[in-house]
Amino acid sequence: MFLRFCSVHVYNYIDLFWWLSRNPYHNRPILTNTTAPSVTTTDSPKPGTTATPVTVPQVSVPDGHPRLFALIIGINNYASVRKLSGAAPDAQAIKEYLENDLKVPSGQIRILLDKEATRSAIIQGFYELQNDPDIKMDDPILIFYAGHGSELDAPLEWETGAAGSKIQTLVPQDYDKTDGQEVHAIPDRTLGALIDGIAQKKGDNITVIFDCCHSGSGTRDDDDNETRTVKLASNMPVNLDQKVWSDSGASRATEIAPGFARTGLRSHVLLAACSSTETAKETGGRGVFTKALLTLLRRHGVEKLRYSDVLQRMDAIPSQNPQCEGFHHDRIFFNAKAPTAGRVSYPVHLEDGEYIMDAGSAHGISKGAEFTIFKDRDSILTSPPLGILEVADQEDISSFSTTLSLPLGKSLFQLDKGALALQTKVGAEEDLALHVPLDERLIPVFDGLLKQMQGTGPECKKISLVERADAQLEITVEGDKVVFNILDERVTIFGLNRIPFVVNPTVDDLYPIICAAAHYYWHLNRTQNNQLIQDKVEIKFMQLKKSQTEFDEAGRSKLIPIEQNLYHNGVIDFVVRKKAIYGIKITNNTPWDLYTSVFYFDNSDLSITPYYNIPPSGQFKQDVHLKEYGGILAIGYGSAGAVPFSYKLRDTQDVDVGFLKFFFTTKPVDFSKVPQASPFDNIRANADPEKDVVETWGSILIPVVQRRI
């Protein structure tokens, strides 16, 4: 992109922000009399430019060949049960990620697709990992499965087989229940023994990823072609796979609990697509969980993520709550032995007794980030680090440099010229993943983003500029107006792809929208997978009508629900009808008294509307509205005092998509900073929205799809 105001070409976001910060250039009108220069992705200055762009120095880490070994299984075409569409593509996508992003040699990956994934071949694949002489102790091992799962009654003779007990299974491609030709599913007991055998010989650096579901409740959706669960015959022999689990020589074979998830597992870390009572969905020919996981890994890099970070950083998936279990859940992915190919490190030096790193907010550095310091480039893969440094305070970060601090109790160490800082822990998560094309007509957008970067107060958002495929929102230009494309697949899957408003290309118009978008997506994506709350809180969304026989004290007809629950299969989907009003019924079946706040997130205008929000109570104890073991809260009708709500489509829309978000806490929490007006209504969003810190809580996210007849 050529910047005419300073006669220079820029080739990336960092160079652009550097020039904008030194050449204030606000409220530029759109350049309609010119053709936008083509965007180039080279990092080298284009010959003939009159000035040389300043590029922040970056050093690529040598690739090497990570010692990661993988068994990948994906089954679409089953011999005798319902076929899937996204399991085999998920397996291929995992393989491509290992080969292309992590540079794992193809010889270290075994993939079984469709007819290759027979019962015997899957079990043999586990044995090959156990006995492969090329796999050394503590080398990272990945086991990935995408396909059907199921739940069966356990044989009474099994240790887990008390009356009514269940076992969870993976379904091989050649599963067959025909008498005399039976090919059984692979039970959790067998899988536990196989993984245990690998751990005994190769160590506990094992990652297991299952994109399937196993719940009994999940089998209610057996006719849903987008779920990865099937109902199987409960005819599992008592002695099935006896050799496998007796060969393990350990009782740990029975430790994989229902849903393949139990705390305390030491042989491996498990990432599962959903809880034991949910179904794993696929859409658009891909598994929702696997696609979201790969997006997360590519956005941050495996070397920056712990397994437990997945649940905190992954975008919320409606009606699906991924699980992470295992004793070593706080480890970095693959124990940091599979670094992202060519990952970037930054020069670091001592200046007046302080450690200064040549990277700042423009690079996505944030408070809480941690860096491992190496002597030089060649030492990263061959020598021990010099020490650890961290970002202690947001004020230590400027646009292009950061002052790093020693962790408490650590000793000062010296640095020579050429020292590098390799990020090993990410800081605060971004509020918004945004894509903006490098186009001179969009310079006011970048001015607004730079204004955000240079802020120091609580209103300063963390906005990451990313590739279009990884973004939630895109700001671009059409004609003489700026438009906003929705890229969040949780929304686009239902047909909403653009915010139905356009604005002028000025900083004054764009800055409040950028702020509002960051606030909106931060609260939309914040989540806590409290499984008991997910399983034991029942939500009904119902249309309301006026009673003909019940009246309030003022003589007005009471509102009562029409019993049909519009919340079905994880989505609220209905045709908008004039004058129709709606309410929500929440039933708390947990053992805790709960406080709740409910908000509606409107993807069409970035507003957040409170449907039910408890007021702050200060030093006084607040009455509980959702009592333990059966407490009910009616929103929009009944005695709770909340008004009913209605929906309408804008004239330009045939479909609209929002989200209902429920926050549940065991203590009162002030969520009053969450709501915001639409920035497109010429009403600025809350100036200083603070991020509420909640130690223990749970959340539920439900899409609300409104359609025209």
C-alpha cells in the first residue's frame, strides 16, 4: 500500500502503524478519484520508493523437525450405521496442520480414513505407537479421532458394570451387530488400556482429541444427520478385548470414566468435543469443535497455549461445551516440543538496568505474557535458556517496545548482543479478532485502531489484526462508504453475513464502532465451562399470551406461556410474527443457589440488551432468585418483574441472528457494565467498560435465529 502523505510503501500492519504514529492524519475523506493500489505481501521494500519503511526487527526460529508422532482417525462412510460428512475432512485437516504448520514429517503420522479405520486397524495403530522404536521416551504423541461415539450398558461382570452403569465407545468403520458376524465398538476400558500401554513405554506426553459424543441423552438426536452419535446394540461380551486390557498390567484401564473424561488421569491429556450429556455437531462438512480448535491453535501457536487454555480461549460453541481432562492439563501443548514453524522471536537488550524487548502492542503483546530468553538465534533449539521474563503491567507496553520484568524471586542475568525473547505464554486474550485490508481508503480505520493502541486506561481494548480466515469481523470499503462483514461462523451459518449499516470513512465515525465491537465480542466470547451448571440448568424459551382467566392486582390479564419450547437442539429458531411476545423459564437443578444475568447480543447492530440483570447490592446480602434443587425464575412473565420481549426484522433483512447469553454465579456479581447501546444509533457505547472478574461461574450461549415468512 502506498501512503501518499509521506510518499512511502508499506507492506504490513506494523509498518503502517509506525508511519501513522509519526504522521498524524485524521478524518481523511475517501479517495474516490483514485484507484486503490494493489496489496503486496512481500516484506522487502519495493524498488523506486522515495522512502524506506521502518520494519520492527524480527527473527525467525529455525524450523527443525519436531519429534511429534500421530495416529489420526476419521470415519465418514460406515458400513452399517449412519454416515457422517465432516469426520474424514477433520482428520485430513489435522494431518495438514501437523505437516504444514508444525512441519511434522509425514512419516511420523499414520492416518486411517473410512474403510481403513476398521476395529483391528485402530487397535493396531495404538500398538504401533507403543512399539515404534523411533518414538523415544517423552516424545509428544497425538491421538485424534473423529467419527461416531456411543453409550452402552456395561456388562454386569465388569468393574464399572453395576446395574444401570454405562460404558462409552468409539465406533469403528466395520461395526456390525449381525449375529455371528459381530464387530463391536471399542469400549473406554480397551482405550484406557491401549493408552496406558503407550504411556508405560513412551511416557505421559500424550494428547488425545475426540470429536465425537457418547451420551445417552445424545442418542435422542440419533436422526439428526449433524450429530456424531449413534444408538448401538447392547450386546458387548464380558471378555471383549480381554487380552488388550490384561496385557496392560495395570488397573488404569478402567480409569477413563464416562465420556472418556475424569480428573486425575496421568497417562494423557484429553480434549473432548462436548460434555457427556451433549452431542458433537458438524456443519458445512466439518466438525464444529475440530474447526474451532484448529483456528485457536493457528491464531496463537501451540507453543503459547496450555491444554487448559483451550476452554478459556476458544470461541464459544452453542449447545456444545468442550472438555479438558488430565493431570497434566496445565502443560503447554505437546510439551512445547512441536514449535510452530518459523515462529517469531524478538530482540531483547539491557538498557539502564531494564530489559527492553523490541515488540509492543502492535505485535499483540499484552500484560501477563511470558518470554523465555535465549543467548542467540542458534541457541533456541540447542541450548538451555538464560532465564524467564514477563510483562508485569500494561503500562510497560508501548506500541513497539516492552519493558520486561523478572518473576518474583528470580535472579538478574546478563544479555549479550543478539539475545532473543521467545514468547511462551500469552497475556490477556484479545477483545476482537479483526481483519482490515491494506487499502489507503481505509486509513481512518487504522487511525482509530492506533488511537486504541496508544490508550492506557481501562477503555483501551486489545484488538488483534488477523488474516480474514481467523477474524470475527471485517471492516472494508465499498464505493464511498465503510461496511462491516460478519465472519463469525456461529452467525454466518444461519445466513447473516453483514451488519446492515454503513458509515463515512472518518475516525470520528469509526472509532466508537471499533470500541463497541471490541466490547461486544469480549463479552460474547467470555465463557466458563462449569459442567454441573451446563447439565443441571434447564432453559425454556416460549411465546407468551394473555390469560383469559387470570388477572393482576390492576385488573390486567396475566401473561402465561404457550408451552411449546422454541429452544431445540441448541438453537432458538422461529418466524417473526407481529405483536408476538416471548419469555424465558429457567429451572435450577444444581445443588447451589444461583444468581443469573441474561443478555441479548444483537449481531446486526452490536448492541447488548439486558433481559434480566440483578442490581449491585453493596455490603448487603441479596435474595437468591434461583434456589437450589428446583428453583424457577420466569423472565418476561410471572413475579420476577422483567418485561417480555419481542423481535422484528429490519426492512433489508430476511433473517437476523442474535445470541442469548446466560451468566450464572454462586455469589452476586455486578454485570452492569456489560450492556451497551448500538454504536450505529449515534449513541456512544459505554466509555469505560470494565472486564468483570468472576472466580467461579458458568455460562450458556444460545443462538436466536429470527426469520421472515
